[in-house]
Amino acid sequence: MGPVSLLHLPHHDGSPLYVADEAPVLGTTVPVRVRTSAEDPVRAVWLRTTYDAEPVYVEMQPAADGATTWWEGGLLVHNPVTHYRFLLERPDGSQEWLTGAGLVGHDGPDAADFRLAAHPAAPDWGRDGVVYQVFPDRFARSAAAVDRPSPDWALPAAWDEEVAFEPDDPRTPMQLFGGDLDGITEHLDHVAEVGADILYTTPVFPGESNHRYNATTFTEVDPLLGGDEAYARLSGAVHARGWRILGDLTTNHTGDTHEWFLAAVDDPEDPHRSFYYFADDGTYACWMGHGTLPKINHANHDVRHAMVEGPHSVVGRWLRPPYDVDGWRIDVANMTGRLGPIDVAHEVARAARATAAELREDPWVIGEHNHDATGDVDGDGWHGTMNYSGFSWPVWSWLRDPASPARPFGRPLPVPRRDGATVVETFRAWQGTLGWRATANSWNILGSHDSARIRTLVGGDGALHRVAAGLQFTLPGVPMIFAGDEIGLEGVTGEDARRPMPWDRPESWDRTTLATYGDLARLRRARPALRRGGLRWAHADADTIAYVREHGSGSVLVVARRAAGPAVDLPLPAGVHLFGSEPGGADLVAGAGGVQVPVADGPRLDVWALAAE
């Protein structure tokens, strides 16, 4: 017998075909299923969970469905986050574990166990939506913005001026291009063309920088952006289209010119002093050594009340009329509430989410985490994360042009170029440790205001860029597009990626890629499998990755190629071609052994609707 197809391996994930309720009530028993194939036979399956950290086994019952066997058992949701895995016995008596990271032939720790959380799920509009990120200073200028005087700290720049981005260039944070909120409102038709329905802006609070993460207050919108009235207009225009809007809040630090911090510095007895970490000698903790960003002390309940607790907190204020923000992206969420021996991060996350839930029927709260968010996103805090480690860097490592200068922030080296099989194992590992629900609610990011642009990462290759976009829209997770990606903007670093949108140079736009983003958004919206379906890996070699998104309403096959490649045989039913990132593409005709995906003459991504098995 030859090697077993990936599609014949035992499988389970957190999607509806395998878990009857992804947000159960504590104390209920949820039916869960494992799929096995006659091509890779299994004699018995046990569900192993833990009650208060003590292992418990439940024998699962088989039901044959042709060459497929479905094993079902009841999972008692005994703890708020219930961990589980499956013990498989083979016909020869050998044993394997099926975990969130795949099959394991040895006894290992629980880190990659499947998990089921008895906390309310993220809102449907977040899970099903497409996020469009805007950096306000660089997106668009309204007529009113042209006449606004620049503050003393700023270095005014013409819209087509080259962006200063070197870390040792003092102009980098001070260069002000003058984009504003009314400019965003005036260009919502473009956001619609991209296919997005969730607008996320980086901070709108005043701050003595172009990025505004060094806030001077949380009680008003920066007048340079048009002030409170412009924010209300933008929110109203977004909601009038049936869309949602997300704010951006830094809960980890303020600017050193923030009103709280100035009061603390001026008077050691001022109650705001305890909002920060001051030492006896007057020094203070700050973000990553930057003295302009003093760190907030969330161990202090007064600052927590001011920042995240209740309707009059910073979190609460902007969720209420007339702004009606639908949720938050929390900046530096991974470090919020953590300093040395102090760790109240989960308390802060729970408080922020509880405040949002108190004020809005269906809020969405996403935490920024550029590393390992394990344990931070499976409870009742952040619904998900900006999934750099579990999505961005694996995609980058597969599609990266070896000559590209782009590299992930925080690393001394670029991501290495890796083959498809290694990238699939990376996806498995992160989906296993983050959990299915958290992965599905996290953002699939090809780039952001903090990273290089995907177009630069792939060496300017439009076809590879479109493959990356295809992965972004068809793998589990919520696509988040950084404004400009859709027209092929470039950038070597995060700061360089913040180039102004070239509204006055439409001839420079990559219209093919723009159309691809719109097509992918429509496809994702039309196919529940791409928003709610499970994930079975179908094939992986150096230059090709294929997977099936399974759903009761119909499954789809996705085949991504980073280079020309041969035909690929897959044990699947016939498929109707729905999408191709490049011209061409045909339906798949089923034969005795399944279907054959045709030869590719270059990078491309295709999607087929599969016939029922």
C-alpha cells in the first residue's frame, strides 16, 4: 500500500460537522465526532478530556458511511475551557493521539489539545466579515484638512512626498500628511469595492505623532482628524451601509504628554501617580524602553475603572452614541497588565469585554498579539488576535522572494523560505495551540501598519500577491486588509508601509489585484464553508498546498500554488470551478480514484465547489 492521502487521515476540528455546539453552556454534554477512512483504518477511539485536570476517557461509538466511519461521543463541558483529545487504536494494536496539531505517535502534553469554551462566542458580524484597516494620516484628506494648521511637533508633508521610515530618522513619527476622518468617509465606496464591511482605524485620539499611539487624552478625537463630530459622521456613514466600525485603544500605555501622566509628574501625591509604575527616584516603567510611552499600572483599580470598567470608562465612552463604535482592537494587548511578577492581563481583558457587552448587543474585542496568544484568547477576554504567528509568518515563509528586504517586526532576520509541507505543519501547530474558535475569530493578516507590505515580501509579483490574498480569504480566520494592499502598495517596514493612498495616481493601481480582492470577498460571503467550515489538509508539496473547507451546506476545495507545477490527484468528488486568481480554470471531473487538479503554468489559487460525497 502506498502512502495514505492526507484526506484519509483521522480528523477532527471545531467546526459544526465535528462539534455540535461551539459555545455550549457550562455543565452540558456536547456530541463530538471523529472522521476516519477505510484507507487508514482505526479499530477503536476514546475521547479523553479532563475534569479539574484529572483525565477521563469516554469510548466513542462508530457509524459507517461508505468508506468513511464517524465516531461519536459526548463531551461534558465540566470547566469553562474544556480540553480534549482522542486516543486511537489501530488494527495492529498500535496507538496514536489525535490532537489539535494533528496525529501524534507518543504521549505528549496537553498544550495542543482541542478546546471548547463555555463563554459566549464572538459576534456573527465579526466572524463573517472582512476588515479594512485605515491609518488615518495616510488614507485621504478632505477639503477641510488642507486648511488645518499643523501643530508644533509636526513636520507637514505633501501627499506624494516620500515617507521617512528609518528608525533613527527623527522625521519618522513626526511626518504629518494630513489625512482625516472626513477623507475616509468620502472614500467608503472604495472600501465597498474591496469587499470589506468592517472599518478599523488606528487611533483617533490626539497624540504628538502621526500614529497617535502616544495619546494625550482619551476624552476627545484629535482635531487634526476633524474632531468628535467627524468621528460621529464616519460612524454614521459606516452604519448607514450596514457595516461595522472598530476603534483602536492602547490599554498598555499612554503618551508622556497625556493628562494623567502630566498630573502624576507634577505632583507625587496626585492620585494619577498610581496609574503608572513610578519608582522612588521618579523613574517609571515604559513600553520597550521608550520614555514617551509610560506604562499603565492595571494592578491599580482606579486606573482600571477609568480605562476599561463600566460605561464611563474609555472603553465604554466610545461605544455609546453618537460614536457607536462596535468594538475595539486593543493595542499591545499581550503586554497590558503584565510587568515582571505582575500579571492581571486576563482581568483587564475580561473587564474590557464585559464593558463592551454591557453597552452593545454584539461587540467584538480583538487583542493585538504578535507572538503566542495561547491562553489569552480562549476565555472570556479577547475574542481573537491579530494572527501574525499563526497566519502571517507561515504565509510569508511560503511566498517570500528570497531577495526581498521585508522581514517580520521584532526579528533580526527575514522569515526563511519554506516548502508547503513545512508551512502546513506550522498552520497545524498554531491552530492546535490557539484552538479552533480563537483561530476562526482571529484576523488573517498579510501585512499591517506595523509590518512590511505583502507586495514587497513577494518581490513585486502580482500573481504571488493574489495567491496570498486567496489564502487570506479561504483559510480559517477573518481577512484583515491594510488599506493599499488591494492596489499593490509596497513597503519594506511598517513605517514604510504607511505610504499615502495614491488617489491622484490611479494609473499606478494594480486593478487586477483590486478586482481579485473584491471577488474573494464575494466568494467568502456566498460560501458558508469559507466562513464556518472545517479544515482538512488535502495535499502539500514544496510549491502546492491544497485543503478542503467542509460544511453541511457544501464543501469547497482550495488549491494554492507558488510556482508552476504538475497535476495533483485527490480522492475527492467532482468540483465546479468558482474562482481562479489568474485566467483559466475548469471544473473537476471525478474518476475511479477521485479528481485530478490540472497542471499550473505559474502561481495561482483556485477554488471549487465539491459535489456531495
